[in-house]
Amino acid sequence: MGSVFTTNTSGPFFVTAAFLELLVKGANLRKGETSSVITISSAVSRIGLPMNVVRLFLSGSTFAYRVTKADVERLNKSMGAEFADQGPSESTLLPLAVLLPS
């Protein structure tokens, strides 16, 4: 679960922290405009799909994936509350499945 957590949860946190100063500057450049942080979670973090259905889309541990994608949503909510007075807005996308060409 460690590498999944590092990628899905720690990654967005540290990238946002690294760019926070630029995001704040960008949010304050023009009146009425803002900068945004957009992260990608997954609908499987919110809905109770049977594991055999989830495994059609994911290989390996779906538990770690689900938990860390739910963490992304909470992380974004927390960052939004923390930085609301500084300008950047926070949004999370929740795709159900992304099928890539093989």
C-alpha cells in the first residue's frame, strides 16, 4: 500500500505545496480570475462496486487504490479550506473508468 499511497495521496500534496506560491500569485493577477488545483480521484472511492467488477478495471489490490483515491478527495477539501483566503480553488474529478486503447 505504501507505493500506492505515495503516488495517489502524497504526490498531489507535495506537487501542490511546491507550486503554492505560484498558484497564489496567479490567483491574484487579474481581478475576478483565479488559479486552480485539479486532482483526479475515482468513483470507486465512493461507490460500493463488487470487487469482481472493479477488478475488470484494476489489477492488484483494489483496497489500497480505493482508500488512497478517497484520501485525494479529503486532501483537496482540506487544501481548499486552508488556502481559501489566498485564492487558489480546489477541484477533484471522479471518473468511473478510463479505457485506454491497447
